[in-house]
Amino acid sequence: MQATDKFLYGLTFKGDLVVRNADNLSEVVKTKANAAKADATCMAVSEVSNTIWLGDKTGAVTVLDADTLEPVELPAALKTKQGAASHMAASPGGGALIALGDAKGFVSVFDTATKTLKVYFARNQSKIYDITFNEDSSWVQCVSQDKILSMSNVENRDDRKVL
């Protein structure tokens, strides 16, 4: 799930996307059945680009227009580096960047304006459980199943810390 000032976005176990009114959660504003055309496993919302990003079990990324819930044309297919998408997060301040972790410990960072891969990291060795950006979106922090906490600089891929 992800919330904005106006909406609460959620994925069902069937991969359906449900958008609810943030002021009245019983009010369903819109839905899209099988939103990612495969089993969606994670999502993030970019208010900056007015898009919803979905990762699925195949590692593919689907980007939807937040108003129509229809797929957005991408310059190239987007996917994880290895394995199924496991966790996704939008950067602070509206989601100019989206980070996507996969089942093999890779993290891909996408630019929501260009809808392209900005950088990827291979700091963890198993499924990513959680991803967050720091306040200015210059670092991505990840925790994985192997109990590794990694921090990677978005602008300088070689600048990293692994705990």
C-alpha cells in the first residue's frame, strides 16, 4: 500500500489495483483488475510523474497512468536485474525516483520522468525485504533476507556501505 494526500493505493492478492479516497477509505475511487498482467508483487506511486509503478513475479515493471490506470508507453522494457520483484519504494518529495528490489538482492533505481533505469546495485545476496531513500534521495538503503543492510549512493554507484 501507499498513501498520498488524496488517495490510498493498494494491491490485492490477485494483483488487482484498488484506489481509495484518503478521506473516506470505504469509498473506492477506481480499480484495475490484473493491473500488471502478471502476478503483481509490489508497487510505488510517483506523484511527480503521476504514475503508478508495479513489479511482478517475472521481474517485469509496468507503469500506469495514475488518472486512467492504463499502461504508459515506455522507451524500453523495464525489469529487475535478477528474479522476481520483491519490494518497491518511491523517493521522498513525490517520487522522482523509484527503487525496486528483487529476489536475488539486486536493486534497480528508475527515473520516473524518463521512465528509464538510472542505476542498479548488487549489494545484498538474497531477497530484498525493504527499501528506503534518505531525505534528499541521494542514498538508497536496503535490508535483505540474509540480514545485510546496504546503503548505496544513487549518483556514484561505487560509493557504498554494507553492514
